[in-house]
Amino acid sequence: MLTLERQLGDWMRSRLPGPLAEFIMFGLKQGWACLFGGLMLMLLIGTHFVWQEEWPVARYDFLFVAAIAIQIAFLTYGLESLAEARVILLFHITGTVMEVFKIHMGSWSYPEPGLIKLYDVPLFSGFMYASVGSYIARVIRLFDMRFTGFPPRGMLTLLAGLIYINFFTHHFGPDIRWALMLATLLLFAPARVWFTISARALWLPLVLAAALATFFLYVAESIGTATGTWIYRGQTAFTLAPLSKAGAWYLLLWVSFAQVLIVFDSVVIRRAPSNPRSKDIP
């Protein structure tokens, strides 16, 4: 795939203006990085329109089997490394634990029947969390990402732990999500994420990158609710997800980032690219 990517990049740069070729390559790489999540969203949409209640297999069960098949195909054809598969497994576990708790608390529900469930949580739902981890792991590799201005990794781990715990404890005590959001701004305001599209190393503020990713996660969340796959408390089916979920996904992104760094110890922190043609993006 790396050879094909280079050939495509060379072809576009020879026929298109440089900035346009870079922009197209950026979009293609981003799409390739979120392939797992994109396939899952396509399954949500497709099964919503074609599935019939009288079919012998429940839609939720089909989604779980399809997610397993996608995972096996990724590993078989080298689209995913074993390290990235470990990220997906870690996300599946932490995501399913949260799902079980949130369902118990009535935050949202899965209205359709299915056999492959754990405490009323269809197990395909863990793959929706795992797709976020898959994206982060793959985008770091595909864009050869490096991070500068990064706080001590222990601070990220502590912050991620507090965020994850608050998803549970705010049901019984004070909700500190706004303080946690402020903490992400204070800790990571100096941080930059460096990435390479083709030849040049570019950068964005890490907080801005997280905000942009949050927007697309909210769109994906809204697809899930619009297809009636899951429904939030007080929400009717086939409507967009509440805007408050964008804030929750922003915080969950930092938990995801911390989990990826746990698995990928080789991710380079505090080292800018040495490419002499690096160009800043304000």
C-alpha cells in the first residue's frame, strides 16, 4: 500500500498544482486511516435500510459478526498491525464496560433484539469505540506523526483516568467535565502534532486537531442515532445526537489518545521532524 500511495502522490503532483495535490492526498490518507470506522458506519446505514424484523438473524448480531470479519480481513491482508489490533481490543474492553454502566443508568438504550449481548449491551457496540482507537493508531502511522510541546506522559495518563472515571461518577456526584476540558486546554495548549503528507512536514495545534476530530465523531454519533441503532434518554429515533455528546467525545478522545500511547511506546514525543523543508501551518 505504501508503494501505491507514493505512485498516486507522484501522479497527482505531476498533474495538479502542489497545494491541491497535497490537499487531495491529505483527504485520501485520512479516509484510509478511518477505514475501520467508515466500514462500520456503512454497515449501520446499510442494515438500517434493508434489515427486516422477520429475518432469522438480528441486525445487532450481524453487525457483531461483520465487525469480527472486518478485523480478521485487516490482519490477514496486512491492513492492520498486531499492535493496532491490541489497541482495538483495549478499546473494545473499556468501551463495553462504559456501555454496560451507561445502559444500566439509563443514559441510552439499544432498542432492537439480539442474542450477542452482555447485560443488554450488544457486543458490536464495543467496535464503535475500537474504531476510534483504530483511527488514532493508523493516522499516527500513515502521517508519520510526531508531537512537540507535549506535557509529561504521566500527566496525560492521570487526566485520561480522571476523564474516564468522571463518565461514571457524575451520576452520583459532581460533574467535573468542564474542569477537565479546561485542563486539556491548559496542558496541551503548547503541544503541536507534526505530520507528513508527502514530502513536507506540517503541523497543527494538538487541541485544534482534537476539536476537528470531535466534529467528525459527532457526525458519526448522529448517524448512529439517526439510524435508530442506539437512542439517548428522552430522544426519539431518527434524530441527531444531542450536542452535549460532542463535549463527551472531545474528552473521550484524550482517553483514546492515552490508550494508544500505552500500546505504542515507540510514538515519538518532544521531537520535531528534521525535514529542512518543514513548513508551519498557523
